[in-house]
Amino acid sequence: MAYRRGSIVGAVVLIGLGVLFLYSNSHPNVDAWYILSRYWPLLLIVSGLGKLWDYYSAQKNPGQNWRLVSGGEIAAIVIIVLFIAIVARPHSSRPMAHQHESIDYGQAKSVNATIQMPEGELQISDGATQLLDADLEYNRSLDTPNFSYDVDGEEGELTIRQENGHNNIHFAPGFGGHDNKWNIRLGKNLPMELKIEMGAGRGNLQLGDLNLTKLDLQIGAGSVTADLRGNWKNDLDAHIQGGVGSATIYLPKNVGVEVHARGGLGSVNAHGMEKDGDRYVNQAYGKSSNTIELNVESGIGSIELIPEM
């Protein structure tokens, strides 16, 4: 009886993933988590094609001895090499659109703001002399971002939303997502509740100098840095949920912070914070006039909590 060895398709896939993440570490413009989250079905296709190839080869030549590398495994290697080569190729030129928006507070005494971005690079900071000052750059294959602002009584409602208008796949670093770049500056004159929904990509959120009372951050896939360091005027109720990827959260030193962290298939690392039951607290907790209550839940990836020294 001929010896039947196990397939090395799984090993080839792992090697391909390793090469992808290694390349991402040395090339910041390539987000491996984003690529993996969007094109993970390709791994199933590669494995399935390899098994089908081997099956039909065995049916046609039932008595043939197995080679060191089968035809299906060669196909898997070729597909993965081509995939990585496509990811690593230079950024192609694509028609870009630019949009600038400025919005005043109006008669509002407080603001609820919602930002929904399907993919790309999102940067949020203070610095607006009014409610909003935004510069957006996006690929024309994406829908035009929509801005709306209404004041009901003394409460303003700000919404920035973009539908995912992809009609085709862009094979380049970020696969089209990094062609979508938003730079949003918010005002800090009024109390604000902020909800951010990111589909895939990268976020750089400088939130410590905003007048936030509530934060709801939902991350689909990619990496996000949220900086909460600053002199807080109010208590903050914050919820951060990570999907596939990583989040780094910088915490203030002189404001009490209580973190309830829960990891899914990922990990939550609370650097230098004291563990008290199922929560983490910093040294200012219970001593400062304001408190940040932070609930963090990770999916697949990691969440790093870094207190200010």
C-alpha cells in the first residue's frame, strides 16, 4: 500500500500569513489586519483548490506514489506568492475627490456626534473654532461622504456618514481603504457625546482635549490609537469594542480611570494599572474630581491600555 502523507497546504498558508505580517511591520502603509479581514476567504479557496487538485489527481492515478509536493500544494504556493506580490506592489494612481466642510454650533448647548466610516484612515482631533472643520480625501469609487447637522431645542445632532460604494476590488496596499482619508477637527466649546463606527482601516483619535461626556468607539478591522490624555472637565463614560485588529488607548495621569476589560479571542493588556477584581484602576482613581469609566471588549487581536507616566 502506498504511503499517504498529510497535506502541507496548511503550512504554506501559515508561511504566507507570516510573510504578510512581516512585510506589514516594515511597511507602515500596509495594514495586514485590514487585508486579512477583507480577503480571508482567499485562504479557504486556496486550501479547497489544493484538496480538489489532489483528489482528482488521485482518481486519475490511483496507484501513483505521492510526490514530495503535490500539484494542489504547488497551486497553493503560487496563489499565495501572487497574492503577496500584488499586495506589495506600488500604489497605483486613482482619481481622487476632495471635500471640505465647516459647521457652526448654531443655538445648541450640547452636541451628539456620529461618525460612520466604512474603511480608510480616520484622524480626529480638536482645533476647530466652531463645531466642525473637516478635510476629506476619498477615491471616486466610494460614495461621497454626507454631512448633516440639526438643532432640536438646545441639542445639536451631527452625523458624518459614508456608504461603502465599492463596485470592484482595488489590489494595492490597503485595497482602496487607504484612498479614503478623513481629517476631522471638532470644537471643544460645548459638551459632546461622540460615536465612531469604523469598518476597516486605521484611526488616530486625539480626544483628550475635547469636551466629551460619552464615547462609543466600534472598530471592525484594522488598528486604532485613541489618546484620552488631557485635562477633563467632565466625567467620561466610554465604550470601546474591537473586532479584528488592534487598539492602543492612552490614559491620563491626573484623572481617575476605571477599566472593565474583556477579551474575546484577543488580549487586553493593562500596562502599569492596578487590578481590582474584574477591573483595572490607575493611581488617581477615587482621588480626582472627574472619572473616566472605560469598558473595553476585544474580538480577535489586542487592546493595549497605556497610562500616562
